Amino acid sequence: MKLSNEFKYGFLIFLGIGFYFLLMEVLGLSNLYFLRILNVIIVVYGLNLVIKTNLKKGKTGYLQNFISTVLTGFIGVALSIIGLFLYLNFRGGTVYLNKLSEAFLFGGNPSIPEYSFGLFIEGIASVLMVAFINILYWKTKNVFKEEM
């Protein structure tokens, strides 16, 4: 069974984000919300890889690559949120969640589903922005062909 590039690189984004956050947890840095923003580097890298791979395979359409990039990011975000949901429940549920920084996304005491949904929306918004910026970067290199 051959996996699509979108799933392969989406899974790579999931693994990268998971490793990054587990490393922050082990180092005791998970309460520093500003370090959580650095996961965008992992997303940019994964989305850039899918465009490079598409171009090597001869997929040079602008819209085709944009959709591929967004789909890759969506898969990465969805898998990451599922992983987060499972990890939070494994670590103690809402009690553990309340230990995380309140300044990051929510004030008060969100439930795990609320927290996960909020991060999912934030993740999708970030993916759309990163995908758009990434695709425009590649467009300036004139690698895309006109689509009819």
C-alpha cells in the first residue's frame, strides 16, 4: 500500500510536533507558552517538503500544490489534536490540563474537548496561513505552470 504524500508528510508533522512537545515536557518547559509557538517551524518544514516532492513528481499546478499543502497541514493538525487529547487523558485529564499555562489559549478551566477544539481551530488557521505563505514563496520562484 502506497501512502499519499499528504498523509506521509502530515504524519511527519504529527511526529515532529509530538516529539517537540514531549521534549518540552521532559525538560520542564511545557509551562512556557511562548515556546509552544515554535512548533510552526515543524509545520513550515513539513509543508515545504510536500511542495518539493510534488514538484519532483511533475505536479506543477499552483492550485494543485496549494490543496496538497493544506491537506497535508490538516492531516498533521488533526493527528496532533488526537494525540494531545489522548495524552491529556493519559496524564490525568482535566487536573493535568489545568496545570498547563492558562495564558496560552483559554482563561479559566476549559475541559479537554474544549481545549482540543480550540487548538484544532487555531491549528487549522495557522496551517492556512503557512500554506498560503509557503505557496506564494514557491510561486516567486516561477515553478508553477498555468492551469486551465
